[in-house]
Amino acid sequence: MSTPRSAAFLVCIVLTAGSARAGDALRGAELYRQHCSACHGAGGRPVLPTAPDFTRHDALLKPDLALLAAIRKGRGAMPAYDGVLRDRDVLDIVTHLRTLR
């Protein structure tokens, strides 16, 4: 049986869970500068010809968890960051990338 009180409780849980997972774009910008900008460019435009252009949002169409998995594993010239960056760090970087234009 659903009551207004239980519905409100569920809404609070959903909103709290979403905000708890939101990345920190400022922290992500600093981590990006330290770990990513040498190849991916300071503003998200690639330095290496095979690196994605993060100013074009089609490079970021995947969900956060898919990008997290790709960054953990590495690909091509990009090394794996599993064990180098924590998941929270990577998600902060992804949040920063989504702010680039």
C-alpha cells in the first residue's frame, strides 16, 4: 500500500542518491590537468591525433559508468588507469569533461 509519506520517502532517497554520485567538476579539472591534458589537450582538444576531441560532445555520449570502465581499462595509446585513479577521481574527470565546449 502506497501512502503520500512513503512516496515522499522514496523521492528523497532517489534525489539523495543522485546527488551523492554527482561528480565534482572543479576537482575533475585539476585531475584532468594532472593526468589527461598532455594527450587530450588542456581544453579537451586532442594533442595526439588519435585522442578523442572532448569539445565535441559525441565523444562523451556513453554513460558515466561506461566511460569509467574505458578509462580503467585503457585503449590504444591510452594507458589503463585502474589502480592509478580511484573511481571517484575518474567520475570527477568525466564530470569536468562534460563541461567543456
